[in-house]
Amino acid sequence: MAGKKSVAIVGGGIAGITTAYFLARKDYKVRLFDPDGIAEHCSYANGGQLSVCNAEVWNTYSNIIKGIKWINKTDAPLAFRTDHWSWEKIKWIAGFIGATITNSYDWNTRKTIEWSLRSRKLYKELIKELGVNFHQKDCGILHIYKNEKSWYKAQKTLERFKDTGWGRVIKKGNLIKYNIKTKSIVGATFTKGDSVGDIHTFCKQISSYLYHNWDYRIAVNKIVRTKEQKDWSKPRDYAKTIDELKQEFDEVVICAGAYTPALVPNLNIYPIKGYSITYHYESDAPTTSVLDDDAKIVASPFANNTFRVAGTAELAGWNHDVRIDRIKPLRRWVRQNTFVEDKRPEMWACLRPMTPNMLPVAKKIAGLWVNSGAGHLGWTMGMALAEKLTKDI
């Protein structure tokens, strides 16, 4: 093709937006395809933490044992539902166990910490250059522990990864200054360099910046793998196939989150469902972001007086339903750990795209570039993964 290089990006979440950011600034023609618009799925209301301190992968024997104990418990941090089985689910679980057995935990955690640290630096550079405001707050993250066993393990983890420079340190002294209830806390760590921000606002602002300054446009076409998957009851231009994109553009990048395997066959990415609740105009929120290790819940006070609490993991396939029994533990956590009035929160659920070994996919596969699978660290690692991928495009 004559002229500047053209790239189609499929998916308007954090992976797609950050990929578009780096490619557009290389003066490429960038077209982003998402029928639902920018950041309307997993990048809409996540936990909000840009958390190097939470870059630890989940592949441990203790997590497998916990998962078995929590089977069919609706209020457990991990909801392993036995009423829903599929080949994709079985394959993902087998891969998770395999990654645990092969002792990949240490190396994989070091990689996610590395990408998270790089991403932190890139976010700060972007904020300084563009002056974007996504209600970010450089408040650090307080990691709390409520039983001696988990606190002992945390101290071992701190020592194990101290050489990575991730910045987690033991927090001593009274924690009441953070405006949280401290009675049940037996230990805590603090990561000063971590921060919070609203991912949805970030994606919208970066998309607007690209639209007004670079050759970047948004298209609402649905992308399918084959022409047989087109909905012929819709207008002819409603859907495009991957082959049609390949003919129209020099390169195609798939950033479709949990739906990436539908476009790139044989990718072992499975949706791990998470939930969040958001309280608006909340002045009694904690003054720092909190990560409760035992409950697997995060809490983020944004700069616009919005307070978001998120967490849990649910293996239930491609199901977007907001289950009240999964929301209840989040609301209970608010009442037990904060001074926020638990009143009419906005409830939300998303499907985190996750690989069995917790490492994202950022490379070329079968003629397509892929940026997906970062799971609960998609926001944290977003900039670094996009930078890594786009260097080769």
C-alpha cells in the first residue's frame, strides 16, 4: 500500500487505546474497531489501582487449595462454579495447574513486576506531557493482612522480590490516619509509588487526544473471524471479517480482551469475572488505596470524590450478569473496613482476559498482532505491553 502504514486495532479497551497511542504517534494511519465504543467493557469500572504491589501471579499451591475449598461458595473470593463446564474452562484450569507444578511463579512474577514498573514510568510521562486528568491520585497502596499466616507469607514475599525495586515496604505505626477501621489488621505493607485512576476516563481522554492530533479514527463495525459468522440481518457494512481487515490494512492488532480467542484460534485466554461497586460524591473514603489480601478486595479513592471497591474472581464463562450474591461481599467489606455509608452503589461486572500462567500475550500469532490476557493487571501493565508490542509493528 502506498503512503503511510495503516493499522486496524480490534477492541476499544485499555489494550486497544494504549496500542493506538503508540502507533498513532509513529504517524501511522490507525483505525480502532469496537461496536460498543471506547472502554465500555472490562475498562469501564475496574478497581482503579495502578498497582506494582499487586503484580504477583496466582500460580501457587496455596491458591489451588483455597480454590478447592471455595467450590460453589457464592461469597468466596474465588467462585468456582461447577454448574458451568466447557472445554475452554477445563483447558484453562489444566494450564493453571501446569504453570503451578512447573514452578513458574518466581520468574513470571518478576516479569509482571518489570512490566508494571515500566508502565508506571510511561503513565507518568504521558500525564506530564499531555496533562490528562483521569481523577488520578498518587496516594500509594496499603496492603493489609488479617491473619498471622497470610502476614507471615507476605513478609516472605517482600524479601523474595525486594531486588526487583517494586517498592513494597512493611508499614509500621497506627493505620487510622488512612481513615480505615484497623481492629482486625495484623500487618500491612505500603507501596508509595503506586496510584489510582479511573480507567474509563483515561481511555476516553487518550482517544480524544489521538482523534484531534493524529490520523486516528473510531469505527463501530463488529469484527468476526469468518464470513459465516456475519449477521446478515444487519446492514452489509455492520460486520467485517479478519480477512477483510487484512486486505484493507497493512497490519491488524487484536485487543479484544476475553473475546480474543474468538478471533485468534488456539489462544488459551479465559474470562475471569470480576465485580465492582462505586460510590459517588463520597468524602469519607480512605485517604489511600487499600488492598485486602485475605478478602482479595481492592478499594480506590479517586480525586473526584468517587470511591470504588472491586474484587472477587469467578470462573463462569462469558457471562456478564451482575450477581447480587457476588456484590454482597464487596458491600460487607465497605461496612466492616471503612467509614463510607453503604448506600446505593453503582454495581458492575466484567470479564478479565486471563492466561493460565498469568502472563499477557503481546506478540504476533498466525499473521495477527495480539495484545491481550493481562487479567487483573491490564490497567497496571497497559502502557508497557503496548510499547513492547508496537516496537515491532
